[in-house]
Amino acid sequence: MKLVKNAAVAEDGWTTVADDENLPEGGAVIVSLARFKAERDTLVGRNAPLGLRLKSNEPPATVAEDLERFSVIALEFPIFRDGRAYSHATQLRQRFGFEGEIRAVGDVLWDQLLNMIRCGIDAFEVDDDFPLDAFDEAPKLFSNYYQPAAVGGPSIFEKRHGA
Amino acid sequence: MYRYDEFDQAAVNERVAQFRGQVARRLQGQITEDQFKPLRLMNGLYLQLHAYMLRVAIPYGTLSARQMHMLAHVARKYDKGYGHFTTRQNIQYNWPRLVDTPDILADLATVEMHGIQTSGNCIRNVTSDPFAGVAKDEIEDPRPWCEIFRQWSTFHPEFSYLPRKFKIAVTAAEHDRAAIKLHDIGIRVVKNAEGETGFEFWVGGGMGRTPIIAKKLKDFVAKADLLDYATACLRVYNELGRRDNIYKARIKILIHEMGLAKYAELVEAEFQRIRGTVALPDAEIARIQAYFAPPAYESLPATSTAFEAKKFEDRGFRDFVRTNLHPHKVPGYAIVSISLKAPGVAPGDISADQMDLVADLAETYSLGELRATHEQNLVLPNVKLDDVYTVWQQLRDAGLGTANIGLLSDIICCPGLDYCDLANARSIPLAKEIQDRFADLERQHKVGELKIKMSGCINACGHHHVGHIGVLGVDKHGKELYQLQLGGSATEDASLGDLTGAGFPPEKLVDAVETVIETYLRLRTGEAEAFLDCYRRVGMAPFKAALYEAR
């Protein structure tokens, strides 16, 4: 697997720790919601950056009061057709003002990248042979959009009137 | 009607380029069919029994003469010279080749048309009243709001992978010609006590294997809130709609399972949180409304002597006027319906030559405009009474003069097993048999208003649940069987039909339909009591008795 940010392979300083795995001494880890809930105090007290991985049926609202503790939130796409994480990413950016990294994990494919970006996802965990061209192409496919982006920017409705 | 500006045109052009790239990657094997499927579906491309099928959007059923000429061109160049108007105000081509589809979409883009979101688990092409803008009974033209929905829903990043498809219909008339209560969201344009325009939201209607009539979600959504409120409705559905079973994934099931009150509460909470997020500037509403300003109508007397004289002289014309004309809001004009239910022709089918003729008639006699209806007919919305006779003559000579709008031979019918991958039974040949049995127009008039709707499987593309008489083809142990339903309606008095009982084999179906009709004629209080009213008064028992006791 590789991590892609800004259309380039990025160093991944994060370790995703399985629920039955011991936490490493120090170091940035991403844990599941179940583990976070079970070991909240230990995880929060740990002197290292913390990330959260949400399944597609785990809305960010369930951890609303803790969101500021996370530097990375990984949203799972168990299959590319499961579109719940698009709503979750949008809510993270718009409703909760989350400014950390939102990472798409799971069934992340070429033709869904644009929607992910527009919903506020800015990091992508993909297979090693995933073509980087796809990341170059996605933001260039359309010049303008009818909807406001999750991360700001006027819609066509607004641009028509000088926005 | 609406015209694209540079933003709209760029969006469809860029979409064609994107799809061309996707098709190329598919043909090179870089994406699997499973991965390609939702991409092609969101451009209207299905894989059917014999070939691909391309569904082209006719947003809210409005199209120009120029667009209709392009539809004829596509039928000739890329298909077998005909097209099929559907129950969703779209047109389908049954024989395109995959490699040609980017070119077809490129051709369509030159006349501001596309196949965007005519399929897939996204917000589908928005539908509306085919008489919008010309109907006497509407409070304002609903199409600007439809166009706003079209744009807002196009390539929506959050709502392109919903649990299931999502259909929105809008009406602004007293009489619901858009079947809004059979849609995921149905919207009625209303005015509040202050005279301000707003929207009544209905939610969770639909047909398919679990038919449900929509429930009222909110009495009044203000104009400025329209897209925020719609966003809230969709977001709650996207998060909570079932994804474990595609047959339970529509919003109607979510609402059925969680209850309307709970859904409404979640939507309201989300709406209050996001209010003001999806800007819809007043200037933008005004800009879009300006495109729908009434065309330059002439000042004419309310009646036309020439029209009346021709009605008196020509019986064929008189028949046509009796069924195919509806009152126009402007004196001296009529709304002329073109039936695509000619005997021997699959309901909704039209040849390329006929399309060109209809486009020419629209150009010359209907201020350039046409409509497609969810009952699979076409409409010339702006014909001067003085011109109706000429229009009728030309339609008749082209095989388009069928005088049966609203009568029992004006059957809604899905493509069925003759084309469709999902179908269990044929529908087109059975519709034809019913039409043949009741070929006598006087007999049809004697029966009066009667909507027969036929589907070749439980997905209900032929709207059988809301037919006055609904016919559902099923497969029972490898044999086609046809179930009858009575008493459905898709209008403001929406109701679902009741099953009569055991189904009928194909060779007995037409007899059964005839038995139902004869029973109605026997029971009705008089000609003024239409089939639906009679059924609602007497109930199923006498029909059931007539259908089954003699067997």
C-alpha cells in the first residue's frame, strides 16, 4: 500500500494498530472507534499523535466531543459503492470544522477520487500499482461545480453572480 | 425554456470527456465491469438482454424542436431508427454500441442534452408536470425549480453513491400530473398566507416490489432553504438507508422502518445545522426563472371559428379533439397531446422520421417547444386553435394521430421481456392484444377514462400499482402469468391497486381485462362515474366474483 497526498506518494508516519495488537511505545497510531472507546483514557494520555479509523456505519458525530484529539481520521470505503463516508467527510469539514487529515481507506478507486476530494478527503491509501495519473486527472476533470465544496469555494450558482 | 450558459455547457462537455476516458480504460481492461457499471449507469448506459441501452435525460420533460431533431439523428446514426419514450420523461435507445456512446453523448451535448444520472444510485433526472407553464390550474411554472434541482444534483459529490436511486418530482398544479406521491421526494410548489412561494415536501413514495404512497414531511420550505432542506433529506438517507439488501435500500423502506416522525426529526436537526450552506442567491433564482418567461403569445379570441367548423365537418378530427386537447392558460391556444400508443406500435416507441416531423410541428406551430409525459406520450404545448386542424392532419398522415389520450388503449407499458434484462414476462405484446380487443373507439369512449398500466416484472417500470387496472407479468414455474390489480391512482388522490387474486395465463389475460371492464359498465351509476370512482364505491368483491366464479 502507499499513501498519496497532493497527487504524490507521501511518507506515512502512522501505524494502524489492530484492536488485538499492543500499542507501540510512542509513535503515531490510528485506532478503531471500538478501541478508542474502550481505551480512551490510555490513548488520550499517551504522549504521541492519535488517529481514528471509522467504519462506514460509524458517523463522526458519535465522537464529536473528542474530534479535536485526532490528527488523522481514516474513513473506510468497504466497497466503492458504499457512499456513507462522503457524508462523513463532509460533516467532518463543515459541521465539525475538522482541519486534520481525512484519509480514504479501503476500496479507493480512480473514478471516485474526485468526489472524495470534493467532500474534503485529502489523503488516500491505495495499492502500490495505483496510477498517480488518476490524482493528476481528478481535479482537472471539471472547471466548476454546482455544489459548494466541503472545503469552501463558491458554487456555480454563486459564481454566476460574482462570487 | 432554459438555455445553457458557459458553466452548463462546460459541465456536459467535460462529462463527455471524462466518460470517453472511462470507456477507453474499460475497453483496455484497466477497470473491471463491476467497477465500470456505476460509471456507465450514471451516464445512462445499461447492459440489456441483447445489447447496451442508452437512456437520455429530458429534464422535467421539456425539449426544443432542435433537441428533438437531434434525438432523431441519434436514432438514425447510432441505433435502428427509433427510440422509446419512458415513464420517466426520458428517451431510451435500445441498440447502441459501447464504443459509440461517447460520440452519442458528444452529439447530444451540442444541443444541451446528456445522459447524466438517468441511472445509478444517485439523484435521478428530475421529473415534472408535462403541462408545466401552460396549464390552467398551476400557481406558477414549476420548471425553474426543477432546473435548480437539475443543476444542484448534477455530479453531487456527496450523493453519487446513495443506498439506491433517488427520484424527485415537482408539480405546481392542483391536479397532479407528475405522480409526486410515487417519488422518493415529491414537491408541490405552494404559496403561504403572505403569498410567498415555497415547497411542500412529500417523502418515501415509490413503486417497485414494495409500493408505498409518499407521506408529507413538511408543509412549507422557503425558497432560500430549498437546497439546504433537500441536502438534509438526502444526507440522513445516505447515512442511514439500508445497504445490506438492494430491495430494502430505497428511502421508502428507511421511513417505513424508522417512522416518519423520527426521519423528520433527524432531517430537521440537520437542516437547522446546515442552514445557509448551499447558497441559492435570489439573483440566481431570477436568472433561471427568466428563461421560463411565457413566450410571445398572440392576442387571440378564446374560440376559433375555423377550429369549430373543422370539428363539425371532420369526424376523425372531432375524435382527436375530444381526447388529445387540453385547455391552455392563454385564450385561443390549446395543449395538444400526441399519443405514442398507436395500434401495433410498442407504447412509447417513435421512429426517427416521426421525431423529425414532431420537431417541425413544434417549430412551426408550438413556439418551438415539446414535452414528454410520464404516460409515454408527447405534447405540443402551445398550438393556436386555428392551427390544430393542420397539426392533426400532419400527425395523422405520419401515424401519430391516434385519438386515445386517457382512454383504455393509452396503455403505459414497460419494455418487458422483449428487451429488458430484469423482466419476467412480456408486456408489449399483451398491451397490443388489449388494444386490439378494444380497437373500436366508440367502445373506448363508452368505457371512458381508464388507465391501464402494465409491467413485465415487480420493479414496476410500467407503474402497474397505480393503474386503474394494473397488470403485472410474473414468472411462475417458467411460465408467464399476469396478475391484475384494480383501483390504483398516481395523481393527487394516489392509491395502490388491490390484487384481484390468482394470475392469468397470457391467453386469458385480455378476457380477464374485458371482464373487469364489462363488470364496471354493469355496476356504474352512469357514464359520469369513472372506473376508479366506481371501484372505490363498490370495492373488489363484484370484480372478483366476475373474474373467478365463472372459471
